[in-house]
Amino acid sequence: MSEIITVRVEKLLKDKIRQHNINISETVRIALEDEVRRIENSELVNAISAMKLVLEKIPDAEIMTTIHGSRDLR
């Protein structure tokens, strides 16, 4: 299901959009998708950085023991 978004722009910009036959819906949709993707990627990088700080505190020997233990469960 789609939703309607309304945006107010200056008359000069609207005239230029018409002059250049810009597909407003497609252009805005692509720009919004790109912005959402950029924000989500940034959030993912931040989450990974936070996880890295936590994982750095776990001794390597404990990680190895956990890995070997999970292999034995298979």
C-alpha cells in the first residue's frame, strides 16, 4: 500500500521541474529510498562498532571454547 506525501517548493523550482520534464514522483521516491538506506547503513555501522567494543573484552580463549562447544552440539 502506498501513501501520499506533499511537499511545498518555491515557484521557481516548480517551473524548472516542469521545464526539464522531471518525474517528481520517481525522483522523490529514489531520493527517499537512498536517504533511508544511508541512515540504516549508518545505524548498522554504529551497532557493529558498539558490538566490537563488547566483544574485545571477551578473552580469545573463551571465544575458542564457545566455538568448539557449539561444533560438538552438531
